[in-house]
Amino acid sequence: MKTNLRNRIFAVLILAAAILPLVARADNKVMGEVHFIPATKTEKSAGVWIDGQYVGYVDELKGNKKVLLLPGEHDVIVRQSGCLDWTQKITVQPGAAQDLQVKLEPDPRIRYSDVTAEVKLKVDPDRAAVFLDGAFVGTVHEFRGIGRAMLVSPGKHQIKIALVGYQDFTTELNLAPNQKFTLKTSLIPGSVTQADPAVKKD
């Protein structure tokens, strides 16, 4: 009896091993692939939102982080600090790939303060999105390490760090002129619904 049971289990495992790759290939044929082509260095570090959800920055969305979407219409937004949002509605075809040429334009409304404070980030994962007072300003990686920091006007600010699959981290800072501050934290893993990197609308 035990031998027959073992044989049956072994047969089921062999069958599963044969079927799963076929299912995976079928899924890949259904999903469409989107490639982001940056026009300049500015676009490489820009954040990407698809259907309102932050998915990463332009230069990392390839390889095992490539964007696969279900067929149909999707809203794409690319954001970078100091630039106007780049928005496009795309139609994804089953099993097809499409290239999106991304070129950002400077935002003429941006005014920079002569006196600033400096905020450095030591946050994991460093691909998470960073929001200053509700506006996307970049990824953690851009403000981490030697010679990298976020320059902000003195006073009260809210910093939010968010990434799909993690709980949002939000904190309030009150910075003095020329102050140097280092923010250290690690995002706590969570569900997709707990990561909601909303962006302030003008």
C-alpha cells in the first residue's frame, strides 16, 4: 500500500512539473510587455505609475522587474522632481511588447530657495519612492550615500516613503536653515493595498 501511495504521489509531482511551465508560458502569452525608453539622464531616475500605482523608476524596469500588463487600456504617468508629469494612455495587446519614449519637460512653476536644509536617507529598500509634502521627488537611492542629499527649504515638511508590497513610512520634520539631517528606517513588508504612494494634485 505504501509503495502504491508513494508511486501515486510521485506521478502527481511529475505531472505538476510538466504542466506548470506550460501554464507559465500561457500567462506570458496573455500579458503584454512595456519598455520605457528614457530620452536623457533625467528620465532614468523618474518614477513610474501605472493605473495609479507606483511600480518603480524608469531605469530599473527591465529584466526581472520588467513591466507585464494585462491586455487593455492602462494609464501611465512618469514623474520627476522639477519636471512636468509625462502622461499617456496605452493599449496593451496580448503577448505583444511596446516601447514608450519618455521625455520630461522642466516645470516653469518651480522656484528654489536660496537657504536650504539637507536631508540624507538611509532607507531599505532603496528603490522606494520618496514624497516631500505630497509631491514625488525621487527614489531613496538618489538621496543615499556620499554626496547625495535632498535640499529642502527650512521649516516643517512631511516625508513619505512608499513601495508596492511594503507599508508606507511617513514622518514630520522641522528643519532649521543649513541643518543636516539623516533619516534612517527600513520599510515593513505588507500587502499591495498597504502601499499607496498618492501624489498631491495641483
